[in-house]
Amino acid sequence: MNKALEPNASGSKVDVLIVGAGAAGLMCAITAANRGQSVMLVDHANKVGKKILMSGGGRCNFTNLYAEPNDYLSNNPHFCKSALSRFTQWDFIALVDKHSIAYHEKTLGQLFCDNKSQDILQLLLDECQTAGVNIRAKCAVNSVLAGEDEGVGFTVDTSIGLIQSKSLVIATGGLSIPTMGATGFGYEIAKQFGLELLPVRAGLVPFTLQAQEKALFADLPGSSAKVRVSCNGMSFLEAMLFTHRGLSGPAILQISSYWNPGDTLTIDLWPEGSLEVLLTEQLALRPNAELKTVLAELYTKKMAACFCALWCESKPLNQYTPGEFQAIAEQLHNWQIKPSGTEGYRTAEVTLGGVNTDELSSKTLEAKKQPGLYFIGEVVDVTGHLGGFNFQWAWASGVAAGTYV
């Protein structure tokens, strides 16, 4: 039976009001309601869990087998340790197993649903229903006031009436993918209650290139290769994809979180070994083979032709000197390129920055300056790598707050 009162002339009163029905908000609601708290979960969107549904290409990369604190970016890298240690990937996997959801490891510990993302959302909704969570979609929040009455922490004016609650949890996410309903609401509430915000920017996002560079790679959109991309002391070995606007793919999305405007990327276009050695070996085996023919066995034909046109005239291998082989290898192992920017929040998977973790308890996610106010998930300055890490932070931070609200 639903523990929360339905709105009436005098409004609703609940123990816990959670704003934002995404991964973190749903998990927080389940945890709090299972403790016997009356919980209302509101979201301005017409449906809950939209980002869950579109994640992982529609199959939801719901966690990672190897999730560890060092997979997260934050101004305070130690902050996430407490929550992540108390609700691990194994805990969420156990929940998935409980609901008999089939899943598989795609690569690098990334776990995806065999079927579709709806399976994970339904798991969360079923758990909410069992626990008695009152979920209200199409509910806009107009204002939030700290409560003055005894036992009322907050009075929240919403499109379905006034809601009074002892605790208020902000789980509204960041600015990424505004078409999914992303807004800066969580940051506005943080500022209202005097919490410091760290600068926000798009993370896990494709790069754009200058028009001149896009013209050089005009034939390559859709072509991909396994690369090692490096910037600011970080390096990722995964696939890179050429697009009509620039560069994408897992390796590029990963490094984008460490890139700052004006930085140059170093891309090893053949991280499998030494190209100089490979070309020397191929010279001995087939001296009359053209360079672009050999490179087309490492890349797509279009990529091989493009690289030769840009950096090294293609001719039979026996017409190159050892020094030329070395120069070709150096170019392909150390391609330097300076992106013009990123595609921004429109396609970014996450938002970097947000509520400064110094303002929150790492144990409970409660604001130090405002008792009863909690911030969880993406709105907080904790951002995971690509591959299920951000979902794991959502689950873990949701459980952390849900345990104490």
C-alpha cells in the first residue's frame, strides 16, 4: 500500500521527497521506502527513467565488473569511496539476478542487458511498487523553502500542489542531453541553499574539428580503428570513429573528460606494436607491395588511402629507405590533432563538475549547510568513465542517501 498521502487541499506530507526519477532517484526511493519511510518521487518529464531507456544503445550498460574509485573524476577523488564501497557492482548484479534479467559482458567489464534497457527500468519500478513509493511524473517544481514547522524540513511548491517533507533529495542529473529533459534545476537548488558549485562542462562527448581538418577526412565518416588516445597524462585504448563533424568512439569519449579547450590529442593509430618493425617485415616478405595495400590490412581502405595522401606517398615498399619507414611509423604512432571543441551537452553522456563534494557528507550525501537536504547522482561533482561507471555511482549514491534520509 502506498505510504505517501495523495495531494489534497492542504497538500501532501511525506518523510522523503525526491526530485528526479532517474537511476539515482529511483534507487534512493527504493532504499528509503524499504526502511519504512514514506517516499514521494517526482519528475517534470512525462515518463520516468528516460536516460535509462536510451542508455547503452537501448540495452543499458548498467554497471561494470571492475568499478573502482579511480574510475571517477572529482575535485576530491576520495569522496566517492564511501558510497561505492557500501553498494558495489556485485550488489546491483544481485538485484538484476533477483529479477531474472539476462545480461552479458560486452567488453572491458561492461555489463549490458541481453534484451533491452526497459528491463532495468522495470526492475526499479517493480521495487518501488513493492516498497510503496509514490511516483509522480509530469510534476514540475516551482519553488523550495526550508520548513519552519516542527517535523517539516521543506515545503515544495509543485504543479500538483504543496508537498511537505522531512528530507529533500535532489537527483535531477546534469545538463547532458537536454532533449531527455535535462535542466540546471539541481544546481539552482544548491545555490539557493548556499552550496558551492564547481564549473560544469560536457563529458564523455565527441570532438569537433575545424572545417579545414574535416575536409581532409571527408571520406572517413563511419570508419573506425582501435587506437590509444592520450591527453593531460591520461590514456585510453579503445575504438575511435570518424564522424561528419569530427571524432567519436569510446576512446574519444573517454579522453574528452580530461581534455580542455586548446589541448592537443596524441593518437597512436596502431597501438598493436611497432609499425616500423611491421613495415620492415613486410618489405622482406613482399617488396613490391604498395604501402597503402599494407596499411589497408590494418585499417579500412579509405583510411589507408587518406593517411597515405596526407602523410606519406604510397609506393612499393622496396622504394622506401629505413629512415622513411621510421618517419611513417612516427606519424601514425603519434598523430597530433587539436580539436576545435566538443559537440556539447547535446550529445554528451554526462556533465562534469557540479555540487562541490566538500559541501556534502561522503557517508550520507547530506548537505553540511542544510540538514535534510541531499544531492545524489550526476548533479554532484563525481563523474565516471564510460562503461557503466556512472550508473554504478547513481546506484551507490542513491543507496547512501536512501539509508539516512
